[in-house]
Amino acid sequence: MKRCSSCKNFLPETVFKKIKATLSKTCNQCLDYRNHKNCEIRKLKKISQDNNYIFNNDDVELAEIHINQLLQFVEEFVANKENKEFELNILFNINEKMNSITQVAKKLHKIIGDSDGYKWNFWKANYSTCLPDQKGTIYYYCSQSAILNKFKNSNRKRITKFKCNGQLIIRINMINSKAYIKVKHLLYHERPAISTGVPKEIIAEINQNYHLDSLQLHSYLSTYFDLQDITPKQIYYW
């Protein structure tokens, strides 16, 4: 057995490549993953250079673009069906419409959805313990991901689910006006035929009742709306 320097697992020597009669320090699976990651970086770099985007040379190479360029970037990326995931640093300007983590996340979430044609459902949000108003990460799943296929029995029409592993991560830093975005979509399936988001009427009612916590608000809204497909987490987000 030999220990892989990357995944740290002890594996049979047969899963290590021989280089000049010496076994590689990294197993074949980790090497394949590294090659795939480098390939994705090269694709992103080409898109960035073709459109005069800035390319970062930090610990992890990421394209750095302004929020106004994001829609075009995503449209060009998803136009090639071989592209499955990307990571970006986004610069944005703080103004009256984007002066909180929630507002910035909503703007970025909308741009991603408008440009790739998919619906991204809110999953959870984590905020910095020390600076909860300045730093936070919002997680979304593709609305048609099979991971969301857990629901109560109902006669209501359901959208088709796919094993696409679709996930959107938005990490926001209000201090330096920068966001990190990661989009992963392993399968470009058909777009949703019905909406699975929160209706505008419910969002408006939520905005008028900020004094209630998410569970109280869910109970209040349930007296006026059908909330069968809306979770307390989604209400908390809005």
C-alpha cells in the first residue's frame, strides 16, 4: 500500500502511475481531478482574455470581473456544453440598492439565472461570527436537481428532476466590495417549465413583516397563501 500525497489515503500501488520506474506520489484519481481543474482554468482564462477581463494570480487563479460583465460572461460560458463549472471573483459598487449581503446576493442570483436560464433555489446562508453584516455565504441548488426530490405526496404538478448536481455558491465581502461565485452544473438539462420560486405576492408580504421571525412569518403567511412548496429557510432568506 502507498499513501497518496494529495488525498492522503493508503491505496494499492496499481493506482499510481509509474514515471521512469518510480511510482508517482499522487494517485491516478487525484491526477485526473487536477488535470480536469487545470483544464477548467484554461477555459476560463481564454474567455477572460478574449473579453479583456482581469485575471487574478493569487493562490487560486480566478477571473476577476465587474458585476456588469457577469451576464455576458455566463452566457458565453454555458454556450459551450462541455463547460461544467466555474469560479469567479466579482467586483461591485455599494449603493442604496446594494448595501447589504442579501441585496448583493439577490442581484448576483438574478444575473446567473437570467444568463443561464435555470432557476436556483435558496438552500442556506452562513454569516461571519465576527462580522455577520459584512461577510456571508449563500448557497443555492438547481431547482431541478434530484437532491431536492424529497417532498410530500401531492397531486400538484412537479417539475422533472435530474442528477445534475447543480449548485450555486455566492460568498460576499462588503468590506472590499468583492464577491466570490462558484457555479457547478454537471448536466445541461431542459429548463424548468414551471416556477418553483417564491411568488412576488409572498415576497411583498414578507417585506412588510420583517418584525416576525421566519417560523412566525411562515405561520402568518400560511393563513393567506399555499406554502406547500415554500420552506421556512426560503422565507428567512427573503
